[in-house]
Amino acid sequence: MPEWLVLTLAMLAVCVVVVVITLVRHRAAPDDEDPSETPDVIEYMTMWIGVVYAIVLGLAIAGVWEGRSAAQDHVRAEAVALHEVSERVRIYPTDIRERIRDDVNAYVGHVVTTEWRAMADDGQVTERGTELLDRVRRDVTDYEPATDFEAQAYQPLVDQVSAADQARAARTESTGETMPGVVWFGLIGGAVVTIGMIFALQIRRTRRELILAGLFSALIAFLLFLIWDFDAPFSRGLAASADPFRLLFPGIGS
């Protein structure tokens, strides 16, 4: 059975149980019971609906913000690792050093231009980027150090290439949307219920109350938009940037 169907049936079952219990309780109540002596249930329910929905919104915003920050950290780690590779090869012979640096620059230039657009438009990295990084790896691992000094630098270079590859893999996993559809269903449904409870309170249509109701609805809409914008770290307004690459490799991809 699909998860969405299980969720729908569970929600319907809970609603039916609550309604049935309420009706049974109402019919079984004694004739002399005075409901006006009980607390205002509508206000109590409205308060808790707002509290629960505020908690859900806060958790959702924290989750997508953490995902965006992690995506930016992956970009920074990848750029730093490649920069270390480009700098540490200075002890290698001129032809080897220049070849590695040229391949690193080619990869960085592809990432900040072609691949970044692919992540924004298609939500995925490119095969060409993978090929260029593999070329950098072959350049580093296939070279046989000729001196002890070069041998000491060999393993740190291999480690930096591995770190760049891991950061690229993490960046790939962070490219798409992170919020499941069922969470969006809860966020939008909760917004409808929370705003709808305003009308259940029978507010007077004074200017002050109408302004407060409008501001409250606008705030919820803004928070939902914020969650949607952060949900895709590389493709929307407040997206993670390629600035770490541009900072460490000036003049590339500009």
C-alpha cells in the first residue's frame, strides 16, 4: 500500500474517531449540563494548532537551512582540496606541474560555468566534470616520484584529490530538493488549517483585526516561501554560490 494512501487513511480514521466520540459524548450528556461553564474550546484548540504549526515550521526552516549550509561547505571543501593540489605540485618537474595545474584549472572552469548551470537547471552534475576530475586523479596517481622530496609530497597530493572527489560526491547528493512531498503536504495543510481558524474565532471585521489577520497570513506565506527557496541549495534565489572556486582560482570561469 502506498505511503500517501496510508497517511490519508490514518488522518481520516483519526477525524472519524474524534467526531464519533464527540457526538456520543454530546448525546450521553445529562440534560442539566451547562456547556457555557466549560472553557472556550475553540480558543484553546486555536492556540495549540498555532503552537504545533509554529514548531513544525521552525523545524522545517532549520532543516533546509542546514542542508543549504552543508552544500556550501561541500563546495568550499572541494575548492580548498583542489587549490592544495595546485599548490603542492610546485616541487614536481615543470612539465608534470603544468599539466596537473592545467587539468585542475580546466575542471574548476567547467564547474563554475557549465556544471553550475546544469545543477541549477537540471538538478544534477555533468559527466564531463567527472571525466575532468578523473583526469586530475590520473595525473597525480600515475606520476612516479623521482626524489625523496617528491615522494614525501606524493601521498598528501593523493589525499587531497580523494578529498576533492568526496566533496564532489557530497555536492552531487545536495543538488536536488530535500523536502519530501509528504512534508510539503503537512506544511501547506497546516497553513490552511491555521489560517482557517481565524474565521472560527468570529473576529469582528474591524480595521485592526483585519490588518493583524492579513499580516499573520502573509508571515506564514513568507515562511513557506523561505522553506521552498532553501529546499534546493543550488537552483533558487538564496542558492549556494561558486565563490570559493572563484576566490581560490581567480580569473577562471569569469
